[in-house]
Amino acid sequence: MNSSADILIIGGGAMGLATAIELARQDRQVTVLSRSFEEAAVHAAAGMLAPQAEGLAASSMLDLCLQSRSMYPDWIQGLEELTGLDAGYWPCGILSPLYEPPPGHSLHASDWLQPETLNQRQPGLSAEVKGGWWFPDDAQVNNRALAQVLYAAAQQLGVQLFDGITVKKIQHDAHRITQVETTAGDWQAQTYVLTTGAWSADLLPVPVFPRKGQLLSVKAQPHAVRLNQVLFGSEIYLVPRQGGQIVVGATSEDVGFAPHNTPAGIQQLLTAATRLFPGFADYVMEEFWWGFRPTTPDELPILGASPYENLVLATGHYRNGILLTPITAALIAELVLTQTTDPLLESFSWERFGSLGCQHDALTATAT
């Protein structure tokens, strides 16, 4: 079977769906192909919106993250009004406790909290904590709820969503994508957008590889000390949901696509979480899961034009996929619609890695 589309988005995770929504709002006909919506990385994230807590240095990446964070309230409101669903956005702020104080000159910064003030903001922290940073503008979103909201919004706007279709090969000539081969036949489009995350290198020779993260969740007992905001500690974070669940993550493992949780990974999380917040030891275990972060050699995303004039790239978001979803969707949609590259995208071009794909044959692959 041969099928055609105006704009074909390969990948049905947060980036693919959000980009489809932006394009559909501009009355464009959009089709999304996904191997498995339920396996997209959005389902495995913790949902932190943490450009400041992450400690990103002043850079184009920090600018991109801060602008995306500022988009979140209106972006979420629009999606919730469209769908009638709750995405679980919570501007709760993020507290970053430290076991060692920073250099003395930093102690006078307005966002640094001495131990007494820190413990007033969040009771129950370890006695080892010597103070911490408070980032009131950082936030969180319930990633699984967001995934459902994005899917429903895309449906409501008339995006054609095809789940359970594996893209096997991207065919091209010297300058253009000509079609994609899938398990459901061949597809042709005027414009293609690649949003396949950690699986992107399966389809094109882009330097994107998986970095595994293991996570778990617990439920606080009614008498337990309440987490009032996200705790972002040393190699651990605790993300409280408004319903009482707490998401804990995450390991960072270069093990390819090795599946499953491991005793070592879960023990690492439990040890670090209990050290930071001792009351954690009495919480009720709920769930364990893992996911694969799409990582590049410099840990920055690949966004914008590609070696092929009708293919746009939006991949490699590493730890900041959920945070960067609204701005990525907006900038990629603008590029597709106007063929104009926003200056924000210049630092994230594939060209920083040298020649990627013009001289390569398309690769046989499996993609999410």
C-alpha cells in the first residue's frame, strides 16, 4: 500500500505530537507514524522543568531551556482547554540541597538558603545537608498525563495518528527524501520531520545514542513529612506529584538499549534518596521502570534543517526533552511553514558534527 501526506512526522512521542499540534493549528495536514506510542520516552521521564536546577551554564542551551520554561503555563493552558484534560503542570519550584556548601562568595546569593532556612522550607532533610539553592521558577509536569493530553489534542485537531507502524527505511536521492518504507507500506510526503529520539540513528547516520535511566515511584504515608517541591540532590531527584506519588530518578547508564530494571540501579536510587531525605525509607514502593534518553556527543539536541531539503530534525534532547517540548514544536513548525530558521536553532544544527548523511545510503532500521 502506498500512502501520501502533506507533512509526515516520524515518531509519536512528545516532540512528534507537539510539533504535529503546532502545524495542525496552522491548518496543515499532518500525519504521525509511531511504532509504539506507549513506549515513547515521554512515558519514562520524571517531568522536571529544571533549567536552573540542572546548573546549565550561560549558553544557547540555557537560553533555549529558559524560553521553553516560560512558554509552559500558556502552552499547557491551551492544551487543557482544547482537550478538557489535566496535564499535571505544577509550578512548585525546585530545591537543590547540597552536602558541601559552595564557595564562600556564593553564600550571599539571593537563591542560596542556609540550613535553618532550608529546613523551614522543607522539613525532614538529612542532617548532612549544609544548605541549598532555591529555584522558584523551575517547575514540573506529570509526564504521563502530558502524553495523554498531547495525543488527545492531536486527535482533536485532525492529525492522522498511526500507531503500531514501524519505519524500516528512509529513501533519498542526493538532496531530498523520496519516501519512507514501513511495515504498512510506503509513504510519501512533501515534508518529513524526524522525531524518533534515541532510535534516530537507526534511520539516518545522526550521532544520537541511548542513555538508559532507571526510575521508581513511592507513595507517602498519611503521617509522613510532605514534600513541598521537587528535591534535586546529588545524583538523585524526588519529584512529588500533587496526588501523593513521588517519582525518584534516575540512573545514567551507557548500556545501549539493554532493557529492564536492575538491582544495582534500584539500589543506587534508594540509597541516594534515603540519604537526602531519610523519611523516604518508610514510604510505600509503587512502581519501577526505565527509559532511554536520546543523547548526542555534546549532550545538546539536534534541531532544524538536515542534509536533505525536505527533512527537518528534532532529536537528541537528552535530559531536557519534556522541558524543551513547547519551544521545539514551535520552532520546528515555523521552519516547516516558512523555511526560516530561528536564530535560536543555529547552535543546534547537525553541521556541528560535520557531514552526517549526504554521502550515506539510507539505513534499514526500527524506529519509535
